[in-house]
Amino acid sequence: MKPGPAQLAGFLKHPPDSIAVVLLFGPDEGLVHERADALTHAVLGGTGDDPFRLALLTGDMLRQDPARLADEAGALSLMGGRRVVRLREAGDAITKNLSYVLEQKPGGGLVVIEAGDLAKSSSLRKLAEAAANAAAIGCYADGPREIAQLIRESMGRDRISITDEAVEYLTGNLGEDRGVTRQELDKLCLFAGPGGRIDLEAAIASVGDSSALDLDTVVYDALDGHAASVEAALTRLFLEGQSAVAILRAAQRHAQRLHLAAARIAGGDSADTVARGMRPPIFYKLVDRFRSQITAWPPERTQRLLKLLLQAELECKTTGYPEETICRHILTLIGRLPGRPGRR
């Protein structure tokens, strides 16, 4: 089964006893882990680490002992209560073992599986989606709406007030991984203190040096044609664990904003007014560069750019070529994309 968006929050808080397995998958590893934690806490209560009711497994452990999953899933708690078996680093190699577990209908326990970005053709994903006693939950990068909600929830726990401008800035500048976003928000809460207040200046001061700003910088350098700077920045981002797809999506968002800005200028606004009035706000150190890029990237050119970036993301997911190589290639070339005003 696949819980719908309206069902998901309730499902994570109260996973039905009829569900023996929950498969969490997708490109957002932080969100996969967060939802696995939520399910574990929902079943075990307290800190969620009861050693009598929790078993931790990895894909490597199952490769060495394939029967371990069925054994743990069928085990009963010595102290009573529902058990949780958490399996990390899982892939299609465990499909056969999991099918056996689902057929046995283990008594009352819950197997929580953390997997990567499984394709629709994945045998593991197909099994979890089709089985009546299993659930498959995709974990994808948060959109602006989800990030804004997460910001307000995080601030609310410590009674921290936050301005709308600060929320807009954070929504546009926090990363796409839920785990990284949580870390940045925790840092911001510590910065403000219980009962404190966060305005735009405080938000910039707290996350202005984060990976989100590094992403902005590499995208701006790419569109300005600074290939050497792009190469160095990409090397740093990849070493820090940033994914090629996240970088390409940051470039896509930037191209979309330039396209929107061009439409507003066509409606009579000045480039300066548009650059300073963008929502979410542009980081103040980048406003002048954004204003220059509005001229350098007219609508026809940004349309070609978006097509190239979308194609590059598709190639990362389907061709089998190294993602980092594809990302480097496109970002070092787009500064020379035809269509710049005054060039032929």
C-alpha cells in the first residue's frame, strides 16, 4: 500500500498493527531517517531505543546471514509490547527475504526499512506497494511549503517568533536534505534562545555560510561563465557530500527566478526593483549579480538553460554515467550558452 499525503502524518504517529513492513525510500536521506525515527518512537515510545524491543540490521548483515531478517521479524519481545526491526542500507537484494517475511505475517512486530532512491521498476518497491500488510513511503526533497511549515514548527517548540521575511529567506536558502535542514534550524534556535526572535538579519547571520550559500555561489559562477571557480566549488561541495542532482536543481530554481524576473521587467519594472523585490529574498551579497544576470539571461536563453539542466538531471538518474561528471560538464559549459545579448 501507499499512504496518501493526507494519511501520512497519522500513519507515522500510529502505524497500524496490520502493517508488518514499512519501506522508506527516496533521494532525501535525511527525511528517510527522520521518518524511520518517527515510526520507531511511535511503536516503542520513550526514547525509542529499548534494547529488548529493537533490533538494528544492515544490508551487509543480511548478505552474510540471509535468514536474520525473518528471525528478527518473527521474534517476540521478552518484556512484552510490539518490536521494531530497523533495516538500513537496503536494496533489491533483500526482496526475496522480505517476501518470505510478509508471507509469514510476523506476529505484531514492525520492520522499518531505510532504502535509497528506488526506481519504479525496483522489485523491493513493487513488493511493498503491492502487499496488503506493507507500506511504501517515498521521501523526496521538501518544497517551499513544507520547508516553511518545518521552520515555523521548529521555532514554535522554543516559543521563538520569526518574521515573514526571515521565513522567506530560510525557505529559499535551506538545503534540500531534511537532515541538513534540521541541523540548520537547530543552530538557529540555539542562536535565538527560548522565547527569542528571528528577523531577516539574524537568519542571514545564522545560515549565510551554509551549504545553501555555497550552492548559490556555484550557480552564479556557472551562469557568469567562471568555469575555473565552478570546478573548485563543485569539488568542495562533492567532498562535503552534496549530490549532483541537488546542485542541478539549485541551478534550475535560479533559472526559473531569472525567467520570472524578465517577465516583471517586461511589465515595466526596473531590474533593480525586481532584484531587490524577489521572494524569497536574494542574499544581499548576490543582489548585484542577480541584477546583471537578468540582462545576460533573457527568456529565450533561460528556456534553453532549463532544458539542458532537466536533461542533465535525467541523465544522472538513467544513464549510469557518474553523476558528478555530468554535473561538472553542464555547469562549466552553460556560461557559453548562445543567446547572450550583444553576442552572436
